Amino acid sequence: MHIANAATGFRQSLAAPTPTRPLLAAGAVNAMAARLAAEEGFDALWVSGLEVSAALGLPDANVLGVRDLADVVGALGRVTERPVIVDVDNAGGALGTAARFATDLARAGAAAICLEDSSYPKCNSFATHSSQQLADVDLVTRQIERIRKAVGDDLVVIARTESLITGSGMAEALARSTRYTEAGAEAVLIHSKDPTGSEALRVARQWRRAIPLVTVPTAFPQLTADELGRAGFRLCIYANQFSRAALAGMRAAARQFTREGTFRTSTDAPLAAVGELLRIGEPDALSCI
């Protein structure tokens, strides 16, 4: 698939009029997660900075390089043609690094990137040891403009503001988001970690522009995708649930072995068949065993 086609198809889906449901993206840190997401009907894949950082044993604090992310994009593209959205955090907090992230990820096959307005170096939105700070709004708008100049229409740009995370308020979130769309962003993500979900729903009520709204409902999983779609969100990103499920499953299997000295399949520690692993890279591998 040509990179422009990946972006074009995703752009058309994102802007589709009167959708019956929002687009659904699943966090995929490797080809196994990507294959599962595609088989279960997710529309897109999300390469999460947190998931990739955790998989590499690194903090989610601007430590990843563009090659770390591009390698994941390449792996996902081996097993599915679902569009890939890459979380680039603040893209290094500079104009040149933003252009580098965009061009390299477009070449790797990404359909979209999500740029956030956290200051450099960032911390994770859910971190309790540190507090998120906002970057200068003019810098972020210039980053978006530089990305657009570097890759044209070969990437969809989603602009994410951390205004609600930092306590800067709804008015600031809406004003920043408007600036980012004027600079060339094609969708907006006003991030919220309010566990009731009411803040996210208020975002949808107050966003008056035709630009699609995106949400990451990590903090409010009780709201279904259909409810979020009816509220006005066009894309729901389930950013890290597969990694969290995998971690819980690995822990359960390890603890069973510690208790019993065996990795037998059980209700508490289910194991996929070896053939399922073989099929990720070799779809016809079962014929060999």
C-alpha cells in the first residue's frame, strides 16, 4: 500500500458523514496485537508511546526515537492493512524533530500521527510522580505547519491538547484546539482523565467546529463506543488495553507455574496454542506441524 493511499483512506473514513458508529482504534505494540485487532473488527491501530516505551523498558518521557516507532509501524504492516496512527507525543518539542517524525513515519507506512501540546520533556498524562505542562501554543501550531509542509497529505494530523490534564480548563482546551485546526490539523483530541466521563461528554457538546473529534476513554471505560459516537466523537482510541491484558495474563501464568510447577492451561491462566503464534508470521504454518 502506498503511503498516500493509507492516509487518504483513513482521512475519508474519519470525515465520513453521519457515521453509524465511531471508528475504533486499538493499541498495537506488535504484530500479534495488530492481527488480533484486525480479526476482531477494529478499524485502525494505535502505536502508543506508553506501550512502546514499556515494551522496551523505557519511561514514557520523550525517550523514544522515531526509529523505535517506525519499526513498530513496519511490523504491523506485515500482518494487516489497517491504517496505523502513531502517537508521537510532542515530537521532540521542536520544529525539525516534528518534520523528521512525520517524514520517517510516512515512509514507514503510517496513515496518521497524533501530536500533543505537552512541553518537552513530557510525562505521561496519568503519572502521579510529576505533572504535565503545556507547550507554547505558537510552537505547536508551527510544528503542525512544518509537518504539513514536510509530508503534505501523506499523513493525517491529529492534534491533541493536554489542557484538561493540566487543569488549564475547557476554554483553553477549545481555544488551543481551534488554533491547531487552523494550522492544518484534521482532527482534535481533547484529552481527559475524569473517571466519570462527564468532562469528555462536555467536550463533545462544546466543540462547534466540523473537524472530527477523537477520544481516548482510558479513564472512563464505562462509556461504550456507541455512547461516545452518539455524543459526537468520530474516533475512539483504546490505547493500551491489549498490553494491560497481556501483562495480566503473563502474570497469571507465571504465578500458576510458581504454585504448581507447570504451565498447564487453566481457567485462571489460559494459554493460546503454539499454532496461533506460528500463524502471526506464517499464515499457513499449521500445515507444517
